[in-house]
Amino acid sequence: MVGVNRWRKRGDRDMTNSSLVIKNLHVSVSGKPILKGINLEILPGEVHVVMGPNGSGKSTLSYALMGHPEYEVTEGEVTLDGKDMLALPSWQRAQAGLFLCLQHPIEVPGVTLESVLTESARAAGRETSTIKKQMLEEAESIGFEEKLLERPMNVDLSGGEKKRNETLQLGVLSARYAVLDEIDSGLDVDALAAVSQRIQGFTHDQNLGVLAITHFSRLLEVLEPDKIHILNDGCIQLTGGPELVNQLEEEGYQVLLGN
Amino acid sequence: MASSNLEGFTADISKSLSGPEWLSEIRNKAYSDLDQVEAPDTEEEVWRYSRVNELKLSELTPNSKRPENLTSLPIDRFSSSSATVVLQDGWISDITIEKEAEEAGVIICPVGDLEDGAKYFGAVLEKPVDLFGYLNRAFGPEPLVVVVPQGTVIKDPIVIVSLTDTNEAVFPRIMVHCEDNSEVKVVEIQTSSNAEAVISPVLEVTVGRAARYSHCVVQNLGAETWQFAHQVVDAGKDASAEFYIAGIGGEYVRTRTDCRLTGRGAFSRINAAYFGEDDQTMDFRTFQDHISSDTTSDLLFKGALADSSRSIYSGLTKIRPEASRTRANQTNRNIKLDPEAWAESIPNLEIENNDVVCSHASTVSPVDEDELFYIESRGVPTSVAERLILEGFFNEIISSFPVQEVSAILQEAIVGKLDRRTLNQSEQQL
């Protein structure tokens, strides 16, 4: 497959000098500080998992990285291959290779996925005539019904279909770093397997770097994490290997964080 | 009293207009009634938010002469039509009826050509509702009448092109009569040169028992033209009356649409899309009047306002005491694209029967921030994302239009306005 070769080649290059770096990130929402100094470095192909209790700031991290206007970065840096992400509008962050899988994908009446992905490719100076074909291929690989592609974005899709749709977009846009905001929440077993296997495939074949925000360990049965970070009260309070997940399941956040 | 402002609207001009005797009598009566008609004022609820106070009636004169030269017609894109009518400055200047419609007995002519023409005048609008209605009666040239015989189904639309190329006051009048169980679509294309005309068109439609009528208005007037339109439909038993309005041009354009559901089981729909730019004002007033039981009305108005343009939507759904089992819906959505743009939305319900299902909703807001963020987060530049959302916003209305060519005209007009907007935005960034 031509695509695979292309990806391998880019992956090789990425391995040498690419990274997504978050340094001392402080974020406020409506003037209230939510994130109070986050530090993370993600390399191509790595899977980092951020877990934490409700209200710890997990979703804030994902929205701030992508530049949602309601999330105000008050201090810190975010760079992708050394490029300052915080200076860029959301769409340029996406063009630089950052992708956000939303916890609750937005319904956009009257706007088709194909038009959005076509405009994205056009802005990147990429070929637009192959978008539909790529969409169909991605849809097939994650079991997203072809007829649903005709619908306006996320309108009348079930929770599982929305997450498959997000994963499909991740594939077509050939992102380099994906922030997955609770992509597993509300997914049935089949959808979870399809989505997580596809993302695991991206990390393996295309060196996709992943920052997965989740409440549950079941996502990690397929997705192989390199590091687990525990987010609490706006800070990463503990970082460890995959074994941290089991420890967390047994002890809970309170004990693990020594409260 | 309005007459003090109306020096240019003389009895001589009213009397000079051609037509049958009964029409002259109607004009005379309307002219003498002008003394009693109050000039519209924004202090009145029906004129609130309008720009009627800016109108200098004293500087206006009514158009009184049939135009001689026919200007080119913007109707090329209608691949098929049952008939084509041209009104120029309100005067009927051409009528072409295709064979099929003619053989089916469809009548399209100046009202004076019919022996019983008088019965169509004021059949729905017994009495004018405002000064512009009176002026239309007193100064309108001979009206056009369309009669669709009982049981006749006309597949292709009747296209009426109304061209205005004068700086005077213009008063077109169209009367449509759909007999029982007939079906027809009328497309009305309103255009004007850049003239500072003031157009007050009246449309009266009667839809007989179980008849189906659709009327599409493409309002594409010139940038300096004003319009005060009144369209009224009366729907009989099990009849269906649908209005589709594309609000594109004009400086100040007011469209009042009244749907009178007089027959049991009657249905009405009014869908409108409007897109204001520069300092355009789009002013819509609607009246869904449920007179009989088991009647249904549906209304969806969607507008976008750019630059310092303005829109007004004010609508009343009235459920009369006899109108049991009524269903009525009224929705108005506005997207305000710029800080100086302004939209007013006033949906009203007046319910005098307790066995009804009614809803109304209205919004005025900028482009949804979350929708914009979501599309941008896929790598789509902000201005393009905004365009996609706006095209999607209008798509619901565009796709509802029953005549494909009209949908295409509206779509093209919206794309044209969005192109100008994109161009302006990129110029500002330079």
C-alpha cells in the first residue's frame, strides 16, 4: 500500500526530532485557575494516559491544547516540533498535526464531514479529490456505516457512532499527535474495540503520539500505554508505567495520591 | 392623516389609469379613502422597528405610464415553465402561456379581460390594511389574474418576473385563484435596477377545497429600492398554501404574509431565508390565522445579518375559538455576523382554544462558538469554517423550496454574499 510507505518514511523523520511538549501550562476558565502547571513530553508513537478524578482538569487540558476560546492560557508553553502552538489559532494547530477527539463531538446541522475534511485538505494545500475515498476506507476500517457519512456532522449519531466518526477523522487528517478526551466513555464493547484498535494501529504504523484522557482502564486493554499520569487539582501528581493502572484500580485515587 | 404628505399622488393620475369601469370605481373609492388613512408610524406596533419614518412620501410620485422598452429578463435558468409573465413597473408587459397549461384551461391575463374579473379583486383582502394597501388600490395599474380550473394539476411553475426601473412609487397586484383540487406553483422574481423606487406589491391568493398552492418569492431588488409587500392567502377545506421567500436584495424590504386557514384541515407553510449585508433592512411580518378546526401551520425563517444590516421578524399565530386540534409551529433563527448587525425577533401566540399543539422559538446569536471551534479543530481556517456553518444553516431552507431553479438562485445569492464577505475579511487582514 502506497500510504503505508509514505507514513513509514515520515515516521522515521518524526522519530528523530519530533515531540509534543507541554511546559508549566496554567489554564483558567472564566477567571478561575483550573490547570496549575502541567508538564508533559510526548514522542511519536508514544501513548501517554492522563487519569484523574472528576474536576481534576482533564477536559480543560484537551480544550486548552486545541485552543478553545473559553480556555485561557495564563502561563506556560506548548510546542509541536519546537513550534509554538499557543500563538496559533485552532485551525493552524490542527494543520501542524494536532488532533482533538472530543468527549462530546459537536453536532453541526447542515454541514457534512466531507466538506469539512475537504476544506481542511485545501487549506493544507493537499489533494482534495481523494478525500471521499479516504473517508470510505477509514469508515470501513472502524465499522462506521457508509450511509452515515452523508449526514450532517454528528447529527443523529449514537454515542458510539460519534466516536467512530472522530476516529475516522483522525485517520483522514493524518494527524501526528492526538488528544483523546474520554474517547471510551459511553462506548459499547464493539465500538471500543474498533476505535482503540484503530488508534493503536496509528501509533504503530504511523507513529501517532497519543495523549489519552480517560476514567477507565478498559481503553488500555488494546491501547498500549507508555506512561500513566495522574492529574489532580490541576497538577500531574504522579507518573508511572502501565502498572500504575492496576494500582489505581485496587487502591483508588485517594490512597494512591496519599490523601 | 396621510394625505397631507401625498401631494404627488393626485386624483388625476389615479383617474388616468386604464382598465375596466369597476376598477376605476375601486381606484376612486380608495383615493377618497386616503383622507381617512393614518400615515404609518413606528410608534404603532405593526410598524415598530421598521424604517417607515425615513420614507419621504411627500417627495414620491406614483408611476402612471406603461413602460415602453422591455429590459432583458432574468429567467433563462427556468428550463421549463407553464407560463411566463413580465410585469414592468407594475404593468403587465408580456404573457406567454405554454400549450399544456393553455389546453388545461389555465387563465393568465389582465383582470379586465375577464367578464367576471371584479370578483377576484379583494377576494381575500377585502380592505387594505395600511396606507400602502390603499395606494396600491388607488394607483395600481391593471392587475394580473391567474385562474387554475378545478382539478387541474400544472406541473411546471408559472414564472412571474416583476421588474422595476423607475424612481417612482410602483404598485403591482397579482391575484391567483386555485379552484378546488387544483395544483400549481408560482415563482415571483422581483428585481429592480438601482433605482430609488418604492414598490408596494399586493398578492391575493384563494386556494379552493383540497387545492395545493406554492408561491416562491425571489426578492432580488436593487440596493436602493424600498418595498412594502403584502401577500395574503385564504386556504379552504383541506387546502394547502405554501410560501417560500428568498430575501436577497433591496435597501428596506418589508414583507407581510398572512395565511388565513378558513377551511377545516387546511395547511399553510411559510419558509424564508434572508441574508442582509451593508445597511440592508429585511422586515418580515407574518400572521398565521387558524380559523377552522384541524388546521396546521408551519413557519421557519432563517436569516444571517452581516455588516450593519438589520432584520425584523414579527409574527402572530392566532388560534380562534373554533380551531380545535390546531397544530402550529413558528421558528425564527438569526445569526448575527458582525457587531453592528442587528436582528429583532418577536414571535407571538394568541390561543383561544385549549385543544391545540403550538410551539414557537426564536434566537438571535452569533455563529455558534462550539460549532466553529469544532470545525476549526479539523484544520479549517476560521472564515471558511464560518462559511460552512452558514451554508449549512441556510441549507434547510434552500432544500425546502419546491422549485429547483429557485433553490439554485437562492444558493447562488448566498454564496455570492459569502464570497464578498470572505473577500472583505481578507482585505481587512492585509
